[in-house]
Amino acid sequence: MHQSTGLRQRGSLTIWFTAEAIEAWRAAPRTTPGGQARYSDLAIETALILRAVFRQPLRQTEGLVGSLLGLMGLDLPVPDHSTLSRRAGALAVAPQPRAASGPLHLLVDSTGVKLSGPGEWLVEKHGTQRRRAWRKLHLAMDAKTGTIVASTLTGKEVDDAAELGPLLDQVEGPVAAVIADGAYDQDNVYATVAGHSPEAAVVVPPRVTAVPSPAAETDPTQRDCHIQAIAEQGRMGWQKTSGYNARAGVEGTMSRYKRIIGDTLRSHTRPAQEVETRIAINVLNRMFDLGRPNSVRAA
């Protein structure tokens, strides 16, 4: 598949419901005390996926789902906007299965996402002003496939390095390397990676003022080796030989997230915001797979 064909395919609108999906649209009968849900998690997640792709408020999402079901002639109930809002916070979103095999080369980074605030009309009419609030989205990407394999959403005050553990907890199987920027130049980062995959390389640029550890001559750490390599090759040379330049891939992923999904969280509670980002990441991964060219060696 040519790359331009893949890009057009990402924008193609093809929607179908399998027989299994139609059967699972309504919630299964409840076996425990409490009210009977009308919609399954599948129905709620489907609506929220469409919301993420088309960047719509919940009321417009309700209308979009209803029109699609009508166009396909499906006699299925449509979740209303209040149901979507209420169910979003407790929805369990399963990550996509990992396609690659073997140890992962993880690219790790974070970016800020804004919280939706008062609209322009409210600001103009009432003079509502407040400091823009935001969250921090932490991502771990498979360098080989370009797929996002782990994510967390935290407050803006959380240190990037502190979220490496929760990201690694989501990664099954061994990790060959963790590549991140200078914000991760902390001793606990090396310890966290070693606790998950003892043989993994940690490729993080030391600070300009970094000095070797006392045992650098007899038992050098990975960080000591980075410092020595930079002293011998220069920082640009170290970036090339260490594989650090691969980190550009995760920067591209951050840019893709904001261009396709947007830089603002539409949900207003933390649980719903976490579900929103997990759904958005699954959408990005699916789009990336649709647009991935099939490379064939010509000679």
C-alpha cells in the first residue's frame, strides 16, 4: 500500500456492525442487586470513540449515533448524553493487543492537555476569567511499530520520572531499552527500569553538569558510561551512537495526538478524563495501523 493511499484510508468513513456487536449492544441481565443497565459497555465505548474521532460534545454524539443506526436500519436504542456522561467514568477500556514480538524499545515522553473551561460567550457576558488548568499525559511508545503501549494521566505537578513505573507496569514482557529526554535523568529511573527488565538499557542524556559516580572507574553505571561517551564523542555523537535520536518518534506521536484528537480534555471528572485519553490512544493506534504502508523490497 502506497503511503498516500494509507493517509486517504485514515480519512475514509466506513462503519459496520458485526452480528456479535449488534447482539452485545444491549446490556446483559443483571445478576446482582441494583438497577438494570440498558446499554452494554460496548455501546458506550462505541459512542465515545465516535466522540473522540469527530471532536463532538455528548449531545451531538447522541445524534450522530442515532443517525448512523438509522442509516444502517438497525433497531437499537441510542445512549443519551447524560448516560454517556455517567457511564464514561467507570468504563473499562481494554488496550489493543500488542502486535510486535520480542523485547520492546520504549520511547517515553509527556505533554500537557488543557481542561475545557467556560465558553467564549460566558467569558464575554460575565467576565469569567480563570487560570487555564491542565493535566499531563504520559505516553510510552513501541519504537518498532509506532504503537502507544502505555499511558497515564496525572496532574500538572507530577514529575515525569515518577510516572515511569506506572507506565512500565502496563507493559507485559521484557523491555530492551527505555529512551527518554533529560527530565528522566534521575537515579530512580535506572532503578525502576532495572526492576522491570534487569538487562534493559536506559538511554537518557545526563545533565550538562553531571559528574561520574565514585565507583565509575571500577564499576561504572549506565549513566557513568553515558557521561564518558559524551566526553569522548560530544553530545551529538553520543545521541547517534546510543540510539537516543529514536526519541523523535514519540515527539511525532505527541504531535499526532494533538492534531487528530486535540489538546483539550472534554470530560470534567478525572475518571472520565482517563477513559477519554485511553479511548483516544486506541483510536490513534487504529488509525496508525490503517495508514501503515506495506513495504516490499524491490531488488
